[in-house]
Amino acid sequence: MSRDWISFPRSEGLASRQAHCDLPEGSYERELGREGFFGPASHMYHSHRPTDWSRFEGQLRPRAFDTTRFGASGSTPWEACGLLHNAHMKFRIWEMATSMNELVRNADGDELLFIHSGCGHLYCDYGHLEIREGDYIVLPRGTMWRLESSGPVRMLLIEATGGSYSLPDKGMLGPHAIFDPAVLDVPAIDDRFLAQQDESEWQVLVKSRGEISSITFPFNPLDAVGWKGDLAPVRVNWRDMRPVLSDRYHLPPSAHTTFVANRFVICTFAPRPFETDPGALKVPFFHNNDDYDEVIFYHQGDFFSRDNIHPGMISYHPMGFTHGPHPKALQNAFVQKSAATDEVAVMIDTRDSLDVDESVIPVEWEGYVNSWKSA
């Protein structure tokens, strides 16, 4: 629903004429915005870093988890390790040690897979699709599927509970920005798919209302000989993405939106050149995201705005407090040591507060809240 915000742009005291550029000397900019980065916003200019707290107590604290400490987690995605969840989204991580021997079907919502490591083959109602590291695969609600692989495959599972995924409205950029929908791949009824059809007994494990039911068939129910229509799983790799760039302005995460679901969005941070204008910020700006919880999964590379973060870790910033670059990253706020970023990360912004699953507590980095303190 559109809304008429109370809008009255004003300026008081020392302030930059444009956001994220040419800050008053010695100041630190903090953005206070609504609706993520889509609503009205003000920019404060502080004499101290907004994250220079001496103590942080209570449930609002920023948190981080190291999922590399999880091993393989069962033979089906229904045994994946829970990470974070709310009524509209479930975020899990699963390492498949060997090929799946059963089919699965999610009746609770669309499922999004992000392949963190490994490769293999996806078989589903619609056919066969090769998968590899860096792939997003959107599986529409109710799709039967299984994975085959000669080695372990580790992936994120992001369920749009009760909902579905769509592509974002790219506005004035046009429909082909970030990635052209023509690069979306769909499963094929190919020789490999036809070869896996047999008359053996197969089980389908269906998740509905969070409970698992088993349906047994005396044949492989992935027995399609063809299909037509505009509903199917799709695959896109982060390497297919061409991030929106601005030499003179540090763009907010919303510029990198990849998928939209009911009350949450998924963004992809892919390698891109740094801003070149000497007055433009070259690190994420301090901000209050007071309407969204923010989650980032660090996939690979050097995460230029964070200290002591390695691939496979997750940061979680609940709505309602100021956050931004770590002290070492802030030293490069206007002059970077390289020409481009070297990071790949998956960000989830949720309109409703997230709960932390008990299963992820043992891999929490308790010191994350103190990582903004000056050395």
C-alpha cells in the first residue's frame, strides 16, 4: 500500500548537501530511514562514531554465527540446521553428504536454495538441472525434487513461508538491469532426466505446517515426458549479476535486490568497482534500519566492511539500533586500497522481527557485539 509520509526536507547546522558525499570535516554520517532504504530519511552528522558504545546489553545486540562449525546434517533438507525464522521466512543451512534417496516437497511455501559449496544435479517435476557453487535455485511451492552429487553440497535454504518469490521492480533501470531475466535457466526433460525414471518404490517426504508426511509410490513420480507454462523452478548464478554502479554515490543495499517475497527481500552483494569520486563514501554508511531485521551470509571473498568475518559466517542486526562499518573498514571510508570489492554475500531484510533458532546458539561468536570498539 502506498502511503503519504509527512515529508518536509530541512537542514540544520553542519550538514552535507547530498547523502553519503562530502561530509563535514571530522564528522560521521548516520542515516535514519523508514521502510528499509525506500522511505523518507534524515542524515545526522556526529562528532563521534555512532557505534562507539562501551557496553551493549539486552536482546537487541548484533549477533554473528559461524556455520562452518556445522557438519553434515541429515539426508534430507527437513533435517537442516535452523538459523533464523519468523512467520514469513525460515532460514536454514544444510550440508548434503551423499545423494538424496527420497524426494521432498515443501507445501508450506516457495523454497530458495543458494549453493555455498559443491555441485551436482537437481531432479524435479520439471526435469533436470545442473547446479554449482553460487547458484540460486527457486523451487515453487509444492515442487517435488531431489539432489544427486558425488560429494558434499552445502547450501542455504530460505523458505518463503506461505508465500512466493518474484523479481523486484527495477523502476527506471528497466527490466534487464542487475540481471536479464533471459539468463534464468529452467529444468530440461533431457536424457539424464528420462534415464532416472524407473518402476522402483519411491518415497516423497512432504513438509506441511511444519510436519513431515510420507507418500510412497510404486514408481518414480518424476515421470514427466514434457510440460508447458510459465511456472517452473529457475536458476541464476551470482556471476550472472551485473551490479548497479555509481562513481559518485555509495548505493544502499536495496540497489542489489535479487528476489522479493512476502515481507522480506533477498539482495546479492557481488564484486564491483569502488566509487571513484574523492568525496563519496566507499564503505556502507552508518544507519538505523528501524523497520527491518538485517541478515548477511558471507559466501566468499574479502568482506571490506567487516573485521574477523570469514566465508560461511552470518551476521544478524535486529531492527532498532545503529550499525555500520567496523573501525578498520572505516579507515578506508574515502580512499580504498584496491579498485574494486572482492566479496559475495547474500543479504536478507525482513519486515518482521526474527527469532534465533536454538540449534545455532552453539556456533555463535559472542564477541561480535564488541567488534565495533576501537582497538
